[in-house]
Amino acid sequence: MAPEKRPGRDPERDRLSRRLTRFAQVGAGLSGAAASMGVNALVAGPDAQVRNARVAREALGRLKGPLMKVAQIMATIPDLLPPEFAAEFAKLQAHAPAMGPAFVRRRMAAELGPEWRERFAEFDLGPAHAASLGQVHRARDLKGAALAVKLQYPDMQSAVESDLTQLRALLGMGRGLLTGIDAREAVEEIAARLREELDYGREARAMALFGAFFEGRDDIVAPRPRPDLSTGRLISMDWLDGEGLLALKAADQASRDRAARLLFEAWWSPLTHLGVIHGDPHLGNYSFAAGASRIHMLDFGCVRIFPPAFVGGVVRLFHAISAGDREAEAEAYRAWGFTALTKDLVEVLGLWARFIYGPLLDDRVRTVADGVAPGEYGRREAFAVKQALETKGPVTIPREFVFMDRAAIGLGAAFLHLGARHNWRALFEASLDGFAEESLAARQAEALAAVGLQG
């Protein structure tokens, strides 16, 4: 599943000059924001934090690129940011100005060679979708099969490395921003995942991993990658027609429940059987077809592979909370990577765990959270945990926890958008069918080796 080598010299290599240019641009933007926040601190007032959050969001919106994507990720990780900052960062739009036809032709030639157009029967130079790191084009191969061709913007490696260098400056733009939380490991986790998103060869292998896992099912579908039309910064795959999740909001209850069940299975089953998750909960990364009886998984740039011990801790925490066993609960947190746990910290972590696991502990048909808007899911609980950590912390957020937490909240918000009702405990226990912690490592290694993916 290795991507095809690009012909000739690599025009997108990480050049020092490009990194310095981006560094200066980002530095100027953040410095201006910091100055405005300093003024806000002088005048203080009850809305100072709101004004600071707005200043930070506006600065990031002007900068665009990878740093804006980082801020979006941070907004979806509960308890990492104060609610004012999380709310403002969530408003950031990932869409970037699309590359024009001439630019697309040059980029395609750089990836597939000067005769690239002869390798497609059709290729739409106008993007079907443009996002923060790249854009997608409709195409057809020489046999007429419909393709989605994802093309990375130029100089993304330089931009990412520059922006990651200044990520700590972003976190420090408001004093006391992360009181009670040591976010160093979380920052490293975000950096690692963002670098992975630039490797389209890895994304193709991750896509193949999910395709193999759900092989034989026609209700959960991953597109097939096309290695012959792909490189490290270009990936071609099946085009899967469907409608977005939000389009189902007006559907009947049975259709919405069916869509939620498929989404639940598509996320939980690979975790419990392979130790991997589809880590980006963005609603646009899924589509539905055949009356919501089939789900398409559309983006594999953020696939997180977990150590088997972490996955075992996820399952053991469910059983520990169900049984009210605090000692087993503490052991599960240690398996997740939390260290220096005191009784007080276990109590605080338990507040969050009981929220995340809440729908799984309730053996009845229900919504994920009654009376809660999708955009507010988890915000109140995260704020309560953060307040508790200010007196009982600090706590270091383990790397493995970051995207697990982010995806779980994203799933909950999706279920709320659908207004889905299920016995979530029954769905979770069904996802554990065949789960065996002692054999997970061997099963994971075999599955990853089959597609050439590194753990």
C-alpha cells in the first residue's frame, strides 16, 4: 500500500526560508493578539475573558492554515480551554480559499508527472471541497470509475512545522489559561496527529485498514484507495455518494436511530477489536446512503492507534464504574496514562468519566443527553472538572487521552444532532463481542502489518 514515488525533484520539501516566512507571519499575528489581551487585562471587567477569547479567535482566523486547525482541535477537547476560548475557537472555519485551475494543474504535475491528465478519463479542476490542508476534486479513472482526488496545498510541511513551534505561544496568550491542567503531553499529541495528516500515504493505509476490518459488511463502507494514482501528498479513492449527517435531522425517528447505530458501530468496534479510532468527529467526515442504512467513512487523516493496555483500560473503566469499584477505577486511569493519582484526583477524573460513560451505564432506551444542545455537549461537565482541578490538581493529560476524549464528545454531539434514541449500554456491550484484552496486541499487529501501517 506504499504510495507511488513522485517523479523528479520534490518541490514541496521543508525549506528553511518558507518556514521562517511563516514563522514571522504567525509571530506578528500572535504578538498583535497578545498586545490586545494586555490592554484587556489593564481595563479588566467581567467580560475581559470573553474579549480575550474573541481577540485570539480573530487573530487565528486571519492566519488560517495549520495553526487555525490546531485551535479547532483544542476547542473540541473538553476541559483543555476555558469555556470562553472553546466557544470562540469553535467558530473558526476550516475552509480555505481554493486553489485555482492553473495552480491545480501545477500541483498535479508535481505529484504525478507532466502527463498526469492522461491518467484520468475526467478530472474536474474545480474543487468539490476545500479545507485547511488540502482540497478534493471529482474525477474518473480510465475505466470510468468515480474517484475523489485529495490534493494537499503547497508548502504545508513548512507551515505546520512553523506553526507548531509557536503553539506554546498560543497556549500562553492568556495568563492562567490552563490552570489546573498540564497540557504539555496534549500539545505533543496534537503535533503528532497534525504531522500524520500531511502523510497521505499513511492515510491510504489507514483507509485500507478500516476497509479490511469492515469487509463483508455493506452497511459500513470505507472508500478503496488507489495507490496507482496517489503519492505522499495526493490520494485518490472511490467517490462515495451520500448525504451528510445534518441532512438526516428531518428524517423519521427510525432512520435517525439507524444512522446513529451505524456511527456507533463504525467507531467503537475498531477500537475494541483493533485498538484504533477514526479520530476526527467532524460531521462532514461521514455520509449516509440507502435511507440511512449505510454509512460512508470519508476521511482517514486522523486515525489514532492505541497501545492495547490503553484499550483494556477503556473497557475496565466501564466495568469499574458499573460496579462502583474505586480501586479498579484508579487502575484504569493508570492504564490510560494518568500518573501521580491521589484520592482527590481520582474523584475529579471520576466526574468526567461518569459523564462520558453515563449513557453506557443506563440500561434503557434514551438520548445521549436530554435537553442539551449539540454544541454544548460536555461543556458544563468539563468546566466543573477544570474548576475542581484548580484546587486538587494539577493533572497531566496523557497523550492517548486527548483524541479519545475528543472523538467521544464529537460522537455524542452527532447523536444529539440526530435526536437518536438507543439503549447505548446494549450497543456498547455488543461492540465488546469477541473482545479479549490478552489477544488484542497480536490481533492489532497482524492487522497493521497487513496494510503496512506502523503502530
